[in-house]
Amino acid sequence: MTASTVTNANVDPAEIDKFSALASRWWDPDSEFKPLHAINPLRLDWILSYTGSLAGKQVLDVGCGGGILSESLAQSGADVTGIDLAERSLKIARLHSLESGVPVKYEMVSAEDMADQHPGRFDVVTCMEMLEHVPDPGSIIRACSKLVKPGGWVFFSTLNRNPKSFLFAIVGAEYVLGLMPKGTHSYEGFIKPSELISSARRSGLDALALKGLEYNPITKHYRLSGDTSVNYLLASRRQS
């Protein structure tokens, strides 16, 4: 299956090509995906702080890429499904799952199609570092809400849209510090927290908490903070 055959193709082919070209390096902690490896424990701990134990829970990772977060969720005891439209990234995810012995089910399907097929199936849905890469993020948010059970958790992370985020996330991260390839992000795709919260609420999700994610270029470490001006995470819950 290719992205063009997906019923609800809320996808930018250039974005798929971008990540497909890097697919073989998903699990190299010193590659272009080094930032994702660095922030993954922070993301996981933050998710667990709301959900508690994931043992036996059905979890969906939307835009799973090579499976970095998906495998961590599975190691926490969840029954994890990861979905993406980048075929090469999914191949890497499946191979790594076999090598690591961490069971994750991977499917090449859009969030919208998945929602049509499995409404209310999951206890937890994650959609991390993905919304800024699609033409219609609102459609993804609605799909995530449809996919989760009433009372279930949906977690998002994305980039704020303001001059500071342009300076830090694009100029600094891509062109000065080289934390990720040039052209990884488009400023027009960034989403203000107020926009994400409004879209979540329209989709039947209660937005409960915002958290910032900061990078210190001196110590080269990431940390969660109250500063949501660049990278941020949103915890939301499906209305009962």
C-alpha cells in the first residue's frame, strides 16, 4: 500500500519522502533522530504520570515513525499499535521490534481511516511530533478523539508558532546547532497552544495540562518545564 491509496490521505508527500530518506537511521542514537532518543524518556514518564500503569492497556501511537516511542510504551506493559504512512519507516520499526523482542503491531494506515475502522478501541492515544507535518492537523486531532475510549487519554506534542520558536526550532536547531536536518520543519506548520486546545475541545477532548520541553545547548540536555514557547506537550482526555 502506498500513501496515495489511503482513503483519507491527510498527508504531505514531501514530508513522507523526507522521513523515508532517513528511515535507516531511526534507531541510531547519534543520527538525525538523536533529539527523539533524548526526549523519549521524558515523553514516556510524562505520559505515565497521567495514565498510571499501562499494563494490559490498548495504546495507539499515531505517526509512530521508526517506533521509538511505540517500543517504550510496549516495554511499559501496553498492547501497542503504531501507525504511519511512511512505508520505509514502518519497515525499520518492524525489523527493530523483531530484533529487540519488544512486540508492537505496526500498520500503514492514516489516523482517519483507523478511526473509521476502530472507533473507541484504545485506552490511550499518542500523537507526538506529528501534527506540524500534516496539511490538516485538526483532522488528526478529531481522529485521535474518535479512536480513544470515553475517559481515555490523548497526548499531543508539537511546536508553538511565534518568533522565538522560529529562532530556536528552525534557525538554532537546524542551521546553527545541527540537531536535525535543514528543512525538517516548516514554520507555517507550527501550532499555537490556544489553537491546539481549541481544536481538541471541538473534537470532544478536555485539555487538562500543558508542558514545555526545553533544550540547553550548553549541557546538551532536554528537560520538561513550564515554558511552552517552543516545544510543548498537551495532555487531554476524551469526554465521557
